[in-house]
Amino acid sequence: MNFKKNTVNLSRKQGFAIAAILAAGIVAGAWILLGSGSAKPASEQHEHASHAEAKGHADAEHHGGKAGDGHDHAQGHGDSEHHEEAPRTGPHGGRLFVEDGFGLELLLSEDGGEPNFRVWLFQQDKPLAPSAAKVSMTLTRPGGEKQEILFAVEKDYLKSTSQIAEPHVFEASLSVLMGGTPFLFIDSREEGKIELTDEQIKAAAIGIQTAIPAKIKTAARLPGEIRFNEDRTAHVVPRLAGVVESVPANLGQQVKRGQVLAVIASTGLSEQRSELLAAQKRLALAKSTYEREKKLWEEKISAEQDYLQAQQVFREAEIAVANSQQKLVALGAAPSVSGSLNRYEIRAPFDGMIVEKHIALGEAVKEDASIFTISDLSSVWAEIVVPAKDLSVIRVGEKVVVKATAFDSKAEGSISYVGALLGQDTRTAKARVTLANPKMAWRPGLFVNVDIVSSEAEVPVSVLAEAIQTIDDKRVVFIRVPDGFVAQPVSLGRSDGQSIEVLSGLKAGTPYAASGSFVLKSELGKGSAEHSH
């Protein structure tokens, strides 16, 4: 290329002007380079500059925790400059809050078993003594209840003087007075929250109820067992030895009074009936003699002595016959003789069910062998084991509710008997409830619980019994909060089986999960809401 052809001819005045412009540019560039060596990073400049204008609006917009209103000055710059995905973490693992060079680190600690807040102070990233500022906190729970938290100096930090109760779902308003300058920081916690929409709650069949005052009947619950009503139970014995000829009755059969249960061939019965027959024959002879002697005496043919002697023999024969008949009645045999003399029919003493059978065809049985047990199951006994401490509330005539442990069934009754003595080994007494059993639902051997109502009281806060769940050995109620539920530990008092008194942890009017609360416990167990500090 021919540079000479492209040469531009400048006047002397124009050359001086260009030289002056170049010199000014060089000086400005050098000033910029020197100034950049001592300038702060843009993020730090923004942090200090923005905080000069941040008083009165939310630090959460800058640091994730300062209280106040929204900021309009943020328009025009990146949202990432102000809004963080999560609160920043300090050197002790707590949440970091900073404004105008002053800051603090807030940690919810469980060291020592009791949750508490710890606060570290600093100025321009340098630690301050914990006594350099006055710090207080107000916790606002989902139900609206507030808790004032004070702090005391502990080593190089401030420690809350009150225990921070579970669940850790609240908004913490942290007030700080540093050298006459007030600061306010806001910290929100939602640990253990189970997030569910209204549609999900409906689909899971979770019923929402409200904690309300209630009238609760105080009841002592004692273990018991259904037993035969021994006043309507009989152990049938033959009363005569013999050999079994037939057994028409079967185990479990309902029988009527007088129904034949078994037939035995008994030599003892044969002798008794033979004695009766002989006595009847003697009676017939004595009667005939007495009538003849009486007629002769009346006709003055025989002496009166013969008549009186015949009368005495007749009366003795009558006594002998009556005696033989009563022996047969006592044995349960018919007083009249028909058929075989040794046929002995064993009959049911009353209406009932054969619950035991110990007899077989051809078997030789003794007179005192228990061959049948018959019980009238239209009524049974619920036998209760009563510890000594509960004897004061167990009285004859007291109303009770008997509940089966194996299935959902209950019945009302009253105590019919309380033992006067304590068992030497168990140190317990026996009590008894007589129950009507028309449908045979209460079977002997069934374990039951017996609730004895001892008093009735009004309680300020109660929930349904089905709402109570146990998590980590703590009794909890899942309370309704915006967008979900939180497991609230509670202290419980009296119960009537349907409602339970809440002594602490819940206020009247608080909505909670009643039916279906086990679903929430399952979700919590899956880790759908993690618990971390």
C-alpha cells in the first residue's frame, strides 16, 4: 500500500489540539486505574450503600430477616442483588443479620436437651462483647399466642433465658439497642410443617375440628374378664355310680329344665327301687289288716288292743314308703317305678347351655364325677381386678361401662359385689358386674376393660381422643396452620374415652386434625417436613 498517498496534511493549530486531547485521556485513564486499586467490591459497595437507605424497610429484602415495608428503590437493579434463596449462615452455624455495619448471628440450639436461642454480636465483621447491646425477642406462634424472650450473657454470646418449646414454627421479632441506635430483625421458622392443600386434605379424609371446652366424666379404667354367672351355673354329677347306657345331650347344646342328659344303669338305684317296692307291699298288707281290725273292733268282735296294734303297723308302713320315695327324689330318680329298676336318667336342673361334657357311652362313672357343666348365659359376670388405690371409687351400685378389648362392643351395668379382702400375693381385690347377655356376645374368657365413672368436670380445652398421636414418646396434636399442619406437643389430663382434656400446649378455638391424624403422622415419618436447626 502507498502510505504517502493517504497522508493527511494538518495545520499547526490542529496538531496542538489533537495533542491536548490525547494528554487529557491519558491522565483520566491513570486516575481510574489508581482509584480502582482501593475501591470496595461492587457487592460490598451495594451492601453499605443500600443499607443507608434500607432503614424502615424489610431486611429480608436484603439479608433475609430485617423487618419493615417493601422497598421501591430496588426497581432497576437485579433481584439477585437483594433477594437471597436462603438466609446467610454465620461462623457458628446460625442465621446472619446485618445492617449498617452492625450485625448479629442467631442460632436455635438444642445443646443440653432444651432448645434455646443464642446470639453473637459483631461490628464491621469484628466480634463484640455480648454485653455491648440490649437484645430481646418476641415469638408469635401460628395460633396467635406470643412469648417474650429475654437474654443473658453466657461466655461470648447471649443465651435465651426461656426454653423454646416445640414445634419451632413461629415468627421471631428480634429487637436490639446498640449504642442508642435501635435495630429490628425478623426471623421465620417452619420446622416440621406438613404442607397440604385443601384438596389434599379432603382427599386424605382428614377431619378438622376445633379445640373446645367440654364436660368430661373422670373414669377409672380397670382390667377384667367375662366369667360364668355362678348363680346360674351347675356342675351335674350322677349321685349314683353306674355304667353309661346313652348320652343324648351334646356339648354346646341348649337344654330345658328336666331334659334327659344321660342314662346310667345303676345297681344302687335298683336297690333303692327294690326297697320302695317292698315298702309299698308291706304298706298294702298293713292297710288291709288295719281296716279288718277296725271293722271287728267296731262290731265288738275283737279287742281294742288288736285294732290299735294294726293301726300302728299301718302307720309305720306308710312312713317306710315315704322314706323310700324321698331317697329316690334326692337321687333325682322318679319315685314311681316303671321299666328297669336300674335305669337312672340324669336331667338338666334348669334352662341353659352345656358348656362342659365329661361322659361317654359305656363309661363307668362314680357318684361324684362332674359329667356336665350347664350355664345360663343370658347373664354373665364381668370380674374386675381392683388395686388397693382404686378401692375408694369402687362401690356396690356404681354405674360402669364394660368394653371388649377384642372387638368394638360395650355395655352398661352396675357393680354387684366388691370383695372385702385383698389377695395375699396380688394385693388386689375382686369386684363383679352382672351383665345381661341376650345375644350371647359376652362370652366367658373374654378380656374387657371396665370404666368406673367417679366424677364429672368442666375443662377449658379438650380435643377428640382420636386426634392424639405419639411421636418420639411425646403426645401431639396436629394443629392447622396456613398451607398445612404442625405437630404440637400437648400435656393431657382427664379423659372419658371420647374427649381428652388438654392441660397445656393448645388453646380453645385452635383448629386441629381429628379424624385421619394418623395420615399426618405417617407423612411426618416419611420426612416430608424435615426437622433441622
